[in-house]
Amino acid sequence: MAAMLRRLVSVLAALALWAVPSATARAEGALMVTGVRAGIHTAMTRVVIDLSARMDYSVQTLTDPHRVVIDLPELEWSAPDRLAKPVGRVTGYRWARVKPGAGRLTIGTSGPVEVRQSFLMPPSEGLSWRLVVDLEDSGRGDAPKVVPAAAVAAPSKPPPKPEKPRPTKSSSRPVVVIDPGHGGVDPGAIGIEGTFEKHLTLQVARAAKQELEKSGRYTVLLTRERDIFIPLRDRVAFARDREADLFISLHADAVPRADIRGLSVYTLSQNASDAEAQALAEKENKADLIGGVDFSGNSPEVTTILIELAQRETMNLSAGFAQDVLDEMAHAIKLLNNSHRFAGFAVLKAPDVPSILVEMGYLSNVQEERMLRKAEHRAKLASSLARAIERYFAGQQKAKRP
């Protein structure tokens, strides 16, 4: 299918088309905390605070009683008032306005702790800004320790590149890329009982890969094979570099309401597609934007139109595959209402690779979190996904027949 798209774009590149580009603007909202959760991360207790925007903060540990204090600007508090239950060293928390323009989040701990690290994570994959604070047992008595705030989360070393060598397309086997969301320093959502999204996505991705490889009909690649951080654009680049025929990103959601549960599938929204086409068209180097076609000789208006046309075809294929996934999942997995949804996730924006994002369930729902932790439930997810992929490619083969 990717080859067909490349041929289509090559023909379209010869046309003289133009369009008037449009611009969009996003209004800044009020400062807000929308969620606080904790989980066990190796030997540490990790606290993640969902923020509506980037903001200054400071962290310190205090004693008598033992606690961690996070000073923030004055903001609106829309998170739950307390943790469902203690997690690791964290016993609970409370928020208070301490003076005009300033507020304080106090995290109670079951003993003396140190702040191993604290950092802000910028928005990614549908999540907002997050403040991450890692706590570990203190072995140095009760002296308070102040930790400077990091500006924006970044691994101390450049993130490792995806590990798989690039396969050749000499084989007629379709290339399927499965993307386990989050990883490394980015845990993703953290469940009520401390489950990390990044672990679940990798487990289901491995199971789906194993299921698909049984047939011998596909080349199946994972964007990450272990617990490492990979930037979103690198995940998309990984799929495009390998001329993928399908891209599936796996996730598990968390929301303030604990009663919401069910699987859903996202494809790229029309507005996000338009914005991405415009951004691609404005690049200085327009070579190889889509399937090796060089747009550098075309005007920005022509380039925008050509990318949009390719994206429309890709979006149609993505929507069809999303329905295949939902049809197969419905036999074994509870679906969310309006289960086919649309968003501007960065991992869905490859203009020439049909792509979907699967939200496997809600870690903010304790029943669904417990199900996702069971190997048999993850096996159902993997086998349903494999059947949907078989169904998609069978449909593509049928469409090619005269």
C-alpha cells in the first residue's frame, strides 16, 4: 500500500496546483492541576502531577512529620482530593493556597525520603504537561534537602535510536510497525494500584508481534524492544524509514473519573492533518517528504496540496483499519462508547503510512487496571489485533484484483 501511495504522489507532483495556506492559534488556558498519581518505579516511588501548562516549581523534603513539599504558582485544583490508597512511601497529599499567587502541594510519606530527581515533561501523545518527582528512602537522618527544579525533562544522554536494523523491501511481506507507547523516563499513565502504562504497552506489543510472526506472512518491528525513551517524531520516522505498510501505537489512558472504562481507537483528525500538511510544506528541505518524492521544485502552495492529497488517502486507509480493529476487539474486549475517535496525536501524522493509536483501557479504573495486568487479557488484545491486521491486508489484496 505504501508503494501505491508513492506512485500516486509521483504522478500528482507533476500537476500545477495551488492553495492559500491557513494559520491556527491556540489560546492559553488557566493554570491547573488535573491529576496526581503515584507508582512504584524500580526502587523509587514516582509521583506524577498533571498540569495544564508549564510552570515554575520547587521541591523540598521536611520532617516532623516526614513530607515532601512542592511549591507552585497559585492555580485551580481539579484533581481528586486524595489518593485512593497509599503507594510505596507516599501516604497521601493535600493542596493549599499559602499566599497570594502561590500554592503548596504537601505529599505525606511513611518515613524519611530523598528526592532522587524532579523534572517537567512536555505534552506528548495526548497527555498534558507533567511534573515528575522520584522519591527514595533516605539514609541520612532528618536533615531537609532542597532539590533544584529541572527546566524540561530530557534524558541525561541522547535517547537511543530504535534498535532494529532497517529491513529491505525486496520481500513481498508487508511491514507492520508496532509502537509501545512511552518508555524510559516517561512512564505514561500510572494506575490506581501503581501500574505503569509503559510496561503494559511493551507487553502487549511483544505478544502481538509473536502472534503475527506465527504466520510468516509479515515483517513485524517494534519501535522499542525494552524500557527506553524514544521521542514521538523518531517513532514515526522509524516506520517511514522502513517503508511500513501499517503503524499501530499502543497506549492505556487515565482520566479523573474512575468509572470510565473500555477500549478505543484513534485516527488522525481532519484539523490535525491540515496543520501537519502545512508544517511539512514549510520545511526548507522538502526532499523525501512522501515516499522519496522531491518537492523542492514546487511552490509551497503546490507542496501543501500534494501532501494533503496523500494524507487523505492515508486517512481513509487508517479509518478502515481502525474499524477492522474495533470489529475484532468487540468479540473479546469491552469497548468505550464512540470507540472510533479522532485526534492530532503526533504518532498518527506520517503522511504515507496508515496509522492508528489504540487506547487499550483506563488505568484510572481499578477493574480495568487489574485486567490489563493479567497475561490472559493481554493475550486477547494481542490476538484480536493480529486478526484485525490479517483482515486489513486481506482487504487490500482483494481491492487489487481486477
